[in-house]
Amino acid sequence: MAMEFSSRRHFHWTRKVSNEEDDSTFKSSDSATEEKQENAKSILQEPQEQQQVRAQLTRRKLQQLAVSRFRSVLTALGRNRNPQLGLRSRVIGTLFGSRRGHVHFAFQRDPSSHPAFLIELATPISGLVKEMASGLVRIALECDKEKDVNKKPGGRLLEEPVWRTFCNGKKCGFASRRECGPKELKILKAVEPISMGAGVLPVDEGTEGSSGGCGEGEGGSDGDIMYMRAKFERIVGSRDSEAFYMMNPDSNGAPELSIYLLRV
């Protein structure tokens, strides 16, 4: 009996120990698997976070690059764009010249802006005044297209330097594009408050010594500057054709003066 009792005690003790060992083994294995899973998760999560950070940085770089390119394009356009050529559908047109001088035409975007187009005709202003007194006047300015294959055709029509002039179907010599000098600018400044009308500017009010840029007068009444100023409607037919029609409310819808620019 003593041996059986001792064996039972020994049996239960060994069973208890074995159970505890099994439980500890299971627990250790579970913790190991959990640690492995956590490590795997951390390993998987780290690249995803890095990828997200890289993606955000890449997006920011692309956005910054796009903005910088857009700004550079705008800057280039702003540098290449000539503010003198920004004409609208309605412009201010001024015809002026000394009594014995040639006709000058200037088109402006608004009364205070620099002229976008200034041209000198071979026609004397006295002859043009007579034509306008007799009825409607149609002035056609023609220039040739660039025939050189090495040069780019189809430039700005208002930048053409030389024009053939026709007044009511009659050939009137050639017209040439001019840069607005201080004398021409002074005349346009003198007539700036005038929206529509015609008149004469004295030499001291218009230009001093008008023989330099606007005529051949030598003082007196012959040196006075004659002008006519009105609003014109600008119609662009194509790259090679534009028309300017004088807007006169007293002409019953028919413009008294029309100017056509053609590149043929």
C-alpha cells in the first residue's frame, strides 16, 4: 500500500509537471508566432509607409515642376508679346499731318495707349480731305507674302513695313510703317481728350518744327497739323486680311472712311 500510494503520488506529480510544461510550451509557441506576425506586419507596413511618403514627395515634385514650367511659359509669352499689338475689336483711329505733308494713320487700343499701328501714306493730306468731302473713301493697303522658303510666312499683318496704296480704286504710291517718335506721340497726346472730331492743331501745340516727322511745313498756317479722330471697328478676316471701318453715327450706317489691310 505504501508503494502504491507513493507511485500514485509520483504519477500525479509527473502528470502535473508535464501539463505545466505543455502549457508553457504552448504559451511560448503562441508568443513566438505572435511576435513573428508582428514582425511580419511591421516589415510589410514599413515599405507601404515609405511608398506613401515617396508617392507624396513625387507628387509634390511633379506639382512644383508643372508650376515652374507654367510660370516659365507665361514669362516667355509675356516677353515675346508686344503690348503695342494688342488691338481690340474697337480701336481709336487718328488721321493727321501738316497741310503740305503726307497722311499719317495711327490706331490705338485706347486713347492713352501707345499706337499699335502707325503708317505714313504718300498721299498728301489735302488730297485726302478733298476725297472725303466728295463722298465715301476706301483705302486699300496691300503687301506681298514672304516668298523666301527659309523665312516663316504669315507673320503679324500689322508689322509689314511697306504697302501699296489704293484710294477709291486709284493707285496712290506706297505707304510705309513708322515708329511712333516723340513728335507723333505729342500730337496723339494733344488729341487724346477728343473721342470724335476733326480740327487743326497749331504748331506750338502739336509739334515744333513739324517738318521732322509729320510733314514739310515751315511754320505759319501751312505748318499747322490737321487731324481727324474717330472710333473704328476692327474686323479680322484672316491672318492676311483686316479691315477698319470708321464708326460715324451721322453716316446712316455707312462708314465715311474704311481702311483695308491685305497680304496677297
